[in-house]
Amino acid sequence: MAHIVTEPCIGCKNTVCVTVCPVDCFHEDERALWIDPEECIDCGACIPECPVEAIFDEGDVPEKWMAYIQMNADKAPHLPVITERKEPLKES
Ligand code: SF4
Ligand code: F3S
């Protein structure tokens, strides 16, 4: 199991989530963040931080966003880690 970033993050990228992750498992591309499921320890700290409710426990991902489980696993390992907050792409 892991935690999963889903569609609301795309184009938002608030980045406050990275400040609470104890294992620095958020990775970023130009439009969104992705969690490496091999690194996430399922602490749950990031869920309440995200203002657009983009992060779910793998077991709670809404049906319409199930593809994001595989997308996080595929993308995160190939992208740089982000550990500090940045200017969001848009207000949320
Ligand atoms: Fe990081 Fe915990 Fe969120 Fe996993 S659940 S991404 S370890 S803050
Ligand atoms: Fe994205 Fe929410 Fe983090 S918008 S960058 S998952 S705080």
C-alpha cells in the first residue's frame, strides 16, 4: 500500500504536502507531484495538508482516479524529489 496523488494536483501543485512527509517521497514534474510507493510509509500526514484533497490512501482512491495508482508508481521514480515548498501553480 501507499498514498496516491490524484487529478486535483495537476495544474495546482500547491506543494504544502512535501513539508510534512517524513521520508521525502514526493517527486515533481512540471504539472503535478507524485508519490513513490516504494518510499511512502503510509503515515497519512499529507492527506489533510492538501487543500484540493488530491491525496488518498491507496485503498480509498475514488473509482474514477484508480489509474493514478499506477501513474504514481510509474512516474515518481524517474522524477526529482521535492522537499521544500514552492509557489503553487494556481491559488487553491
Ligand atoms: Fe509521505 Fe506519509 Fe504522505 Fe506517504 S503518507 S507521502 S510517507 S506524508
Ligand atoms: Fe498537489 Fe495537494 Fe501536494 S495540490 S502538490 S498534492 S498539497
